[in-house]
Amino acid sequence: MSNCIFCKIVNGEIPAAKVFEDEHVVAFMDISQVTKGHTLVIPKVHKENLYELTPEIAGNIFKAVPAIANALKTEFEPAGLNIVNNNGEQAGQTVFHFHIHLIPRYGKGDGFG
Ligand code: 5GP
Ligand code: ZN
């Protein structure tokens, strides 16, 4: 989608700090780091939200997640990690290209929750 900021990241039209990429999925650092290492995982294909995902697309995303989480664990040594996914404006979605947040956790006062 031409107007979508995450499609632009997929296409290399705007820069992002990528931490993972395969044929179907890209993961990159969130521009506003809620905690250190806050990462977004997206399908390369434009899908607005969870309701639009096919099982295949969902599978491609979640197949990549353990490796990405392990890379974050090695790099940032968090105490834990949350997965967050917002669907719809009322749920806090601000970018309408499906994404999941991987949010490394460092304990009380780490900026999240
Ligand atoms: P949402 O609120 O839709 O669940 O999450 C959207 C996320 O995208 C936000 O955490 C926001 O900081 C991030 N974001 C928005 N624009 C950009 C951008 O241009 N680059 C990167 N890396 N992250 C972005
Ligand atoms: Zn898009």
C-alpha cells in the first residue's frame, strides 16, 4: 500500500533498524522504544489487522518470533518479554499494517505496564 509507513520500511523506502528478515516477515526496532529492544514484527504483505490475516500469514509471523525473541534475549538480557498486538483505533492501533510488539522487560519502572 503506497501510503503505509510499514510497507515503505518493507520496500526500503524509509530506513529502519532491522533485526530479522526472511521471505515473508521483517522485524525492526520500534522508533519509540517503550523499553530497550522494543521490536515490531510485521508481514511483508500489507494486512491491516488480525482479522485480515490468513493462517499462512499468521504462521509465517509466529514461526519467526522465537528466533527474534532469542536474539533480543541475547542482545539485551531482559528479565522477561511481552508480546502485544493492538487491533483497531480503540485498542490503541496507530499504524494500520498488522504488527506485533516484542517488549523486553527489565522489572518495575522499566517503562511498560
Ligand atoms: P501501534 O500503536 O499501532 O500498536 O504501534 C505502532 C508502533 O509503530 C508505535 O509503537 C510507533 O512508535 C511505531 N512507529 C510508527 N512509525 C514508525 C516508523 O516510522 N518507524 C518505526 N521503526 N516505528 C514506527
Ligand atoms: Zn502496509
